[in-house]
Amino acid sequence: MHRALDPDEPIAADGSMTAGRALTIYDTNPLFGAYGWPRQDPDDPANFEPRLGDERRMNERNRMLMKSLIGPLDWSRCEDTSRKLLINTAQTYYGMRGRQIHSFSMRGPRAKAAIEQEWSTPLDRQIDDFVRHAVQYGILHKAEVPANVYPEFAEVVADTKEMGAGCPPLKTDRGHQKL
């Protein structure tokens, strides 16, 4: 009985990646780093800074959308349209922020530090503070931006208690459950 080899597992008795004419997919397909081309270091600033620059425009757009919602947390926020806008904008903002932080942290410590700095502007701190207050006053509920889908949001509001009666929760999608 033979077991399947992993793509990077040696295939020859001497531990090399080639045995006679047997080659791995990495030896035959240039898209997978074939022909012995060295793979680029994903944590090298030269490799991740161009992507960081590409993401910056979309980050600014999402920041500006959240900034446009910063204001008094009064009963007018409980109106259906205003409430849905706040929930959807928070989901978009924290979704993008979480995906980028996760993606860059997989590259290595330098890339992780760069993306965390990118998402640590004074405006980001102001947005986080606004969202904490919205949760605290019951205008935005933690369940409306579910932790299993938006871990960055969950981290920001982890120590925030919903103290105010605020608005009744909207029926929202919680990943695989309906609330």
C-alpha cells in the first residue's frame, strides 16, 4: 500500500526532490515556483508594500464612510434606515480591517506590524471609540456585527457592556444562525 506524498515531500531515497524523471508539480509548473526559481519572501517590505499601497485607497473610502456616521448617539439612530446604515457600514469597515490584518499577519512579523500601523490612525481610534459608545448605549448590538464573522469588531468591543436600552436589536444574520 502506498501513501500519497505532500507537494514538498522528498520523493527519492536520497531525500532529493527528484528521482530520475519523477518531478513534483513545483518542478514542472512555473506558476508554482518551478524550475528552481527562488520563492520571494512574503515578509520582505519590497513584496508587501505595493499591496499595502493598493489597499490604502479602499481603506480610506471605508474610513470616510464610518466617519460620516460619527455624531450624536440619540434616538434618531433607531430609525430603520439609519440603523441599517450603521450596521452595514460597521460590518464593511471591520470586515475589511480584519481580513487585511489576518492576510498580512500570515506573511510574517514585518508585514503584520505594517498593516497594524496602517489601521492605527487617529481616525481609526475615533471610529473605535464611536462604535464602543454605540454598543454601550444600545444603539448598536454586538450580535448585529457577529464575532464569528467580524473578529476585529469583537476585539474592539470585547470589554464594552451594553448598558442602555437604546434600540431593539434587528433580526440579523449571525454567520450560520439567524437571531
